[in-house]
Amino acid sequence: MKKQVLGAMCVLAASALFAMGGNDAGGNTVKQTIDAAKNMSHDEIVAKAKEEAAAAKSAGTVFKAYGTSSRIATAAKAFTELYGIDVETTNVKDSEIYTKLQAEISGKIDGADVVLTQNGAVMKVQMVDTGNLINYVPASVASSIDGADKVPLVQQYIDKLFIFNTVGSNVPAITNVWQLTEPAMKGRVFFKSPETEKVNENFLIMLTNKTWADKLAKAYKNLYGKDIQLGSYKNAGYKWIAEFLHNCSFGNTDTTIAEQISNAEASGKIGLFVLSKLRSKTVRVENLEVASYYADGKNTTVEPFAGFMYPLYVQIVKTTTMPYTSMLFVEHLVSPEGFAAWAKNIGAYSSNTSIPVNKGDQPLSYWRTRLVMDDPEYINEAYADVFEFISKNLTK
């Protein structure tokens, strides 16, 4: 009995050290522990993780993972089945996750060990640059992940595409994004407000950089046969954003937008939402056409983009009391077993190139050439200026 009590006290003491400074029982920081484990085998990490889990159970604690994707719960269940380690998951909104993490880290609160999150621009400034989140690339999958996706580690990519209703004769048949700014499309374009979904805001910000502004100017000339007149706009990206937002009707969620667009009475309407929503039983996919696929049928592409793509990152929280379990869970999320929670449907693309896309979808290489890709560096650089511009045009 005395040994059991003493053991529990040691576990609690080690947990307290982690919570206060991110140190393990030997005085190493979580980052040092992770760095030292880079050459450990999968089996060695599993053994260490099981030791941590047993100690945590004795102390009355559990491994915790937060995610902006609800499917993290399914992935966690598979993890428990594989390794016998319990995981408590929490689905946190994109707009709240970093505030929650910051409060837990600053307040020494028992919070997340691993986080699956989006909005890399905010993550970089608030969490990565401050050392609050720690990157870990599992050796078992490192050769199958592109270099650009390793730091910070991308768990998957998600695409939001222009998808339109094909019922009746009033079909938009979009092949150029400037068509969405025309007066005839007023109120017929559905988009989740960038005020409530930061990845949508990031998409718009990306359009103001020179590369995309130049592409938009070229697309304008290709559609209308004349050079774009910018007036007071800084470049073609700003002009497109303003005119696009003025035509938009804003939905509360991508799910409700997909449902609304797919109704038979929504003839002639178009939405910009995640492709994965076509998996939903409440969405009438027979009434919908993906703009990119429509353009493919015309032997062309949507000029200059058919939507946008953003990453979900997986990171370890510096205050974790279970660093080996955290490393094992990160490995799980980029493995076929862990990614299975997303791989069963279209619209999710693992950073692990050995995992194929779902039947009926296109590979990541296809979408990279057709979509606006998220760039946290540029988003942070341009944020203040473009944020104000977006806000002003949302109120008009």
C-alpha cells in the first residue's frame, strides 16, 4: 500500500512539473524529450507511451486531444483500440481554439496534450513562434511527407470549392471567377462569412498578393476581352474581393450552405464550401456540379482558381505531461489507421503521400494546380490592411 501511495505521489509530482514548466521527471523540457526521441523506433515509443498511460491512470488523469475537426474523436477511438491508451477529445471551434490553449498554458491548467488545428497564420504567431506548440515529424512516415509539409507538420489538406446547382435552365456554369461578380449573380453566391470563419478570411487575403492579383487581372481580360480598370482598388485581388462579397449571401455553416444549394428550388445558385459536405445524406448531390469538374468537361480549368485549400496541422502542446503518448498520437494521425476517419470520404487529403485519395476524388497534385493555397507568412504580413478592407466591404 505504501508503495502504491508513493508511486501515485511521484506521478503527481511529475505532472506538476510538466504543468509548471514543461519539464519531465528528469528535468528535460518536452521539446528536449521529443528531440531525443527522434531516433527511437515505433515500438520503443509505444512502450514509453504505455508507461505514461499507466502512470496517468494511477494519477486519475487522461491523455487529451483538441481538434477543429470533429473526426478526431473517431481517430482517437482507433488509437485506443490499437494501443489500449484512452484519449479524451474535445471539438473546439476555429475561432476559439487558440484562446483556449493560451488560457490553459498561461494558467497552468490541465489541458490538451495534442492539438489538430487550422488557421496557420494565427497558430504561427501565437503558438509556434512562442514555443507553446512543438513540432514532431514521426520517423516512420517522414519519407512519405513533402518537406514543405513537415514544419509545422500538416496532417491533411481540405478544399473548399465552387459548387453549383444544375437544376433547370438557369445554370451558372462557372468557368471564370469574374462571372461571380456580375450583377446577375447578386444574392446567388453562398459563402460562410469571413468574420466567423478565419480560413475563409485567409482565402480572401491570399488574393491580394501579387501572384493571385496578376492571375485575376489576366482572367478578367480573358473573359471580357479588355484590360481591367482598377479605379481606387490597389490591385485586381482587392477589386474581386469587393465585388464578390457584394454578391454573397452568407450562410452559418458549410453544411447548411451545401443543403441550401442542393435543393431543387435553388436553381442557378452557387456555393463555396468544403467538398466533403457532399458526403452528407442531407445534401442532394444529384443536383450539384463541382465547377472544376465542369471545366474539365470543357477541356479547360476555372480561371484562375476553382476554390481554395488549407491545411490542418497537428502539434504537441508544450505543457503535455505525456510526451511519448503525444508523439505516438501524432504518428497515428498521419498513418493509414488514424487517417481512416477522414479517408472514407472525398475532400480530405493526407500529407502522407502513401495514403491514396478516396474513390471519386482527385489527388492532391490535381487540386494544387487549381486552388488558392494557404500561405501563413503572407497572411500575417498583409492581415491588418486586408482585414480592414474585408470588414468594410462586408458592411456595404
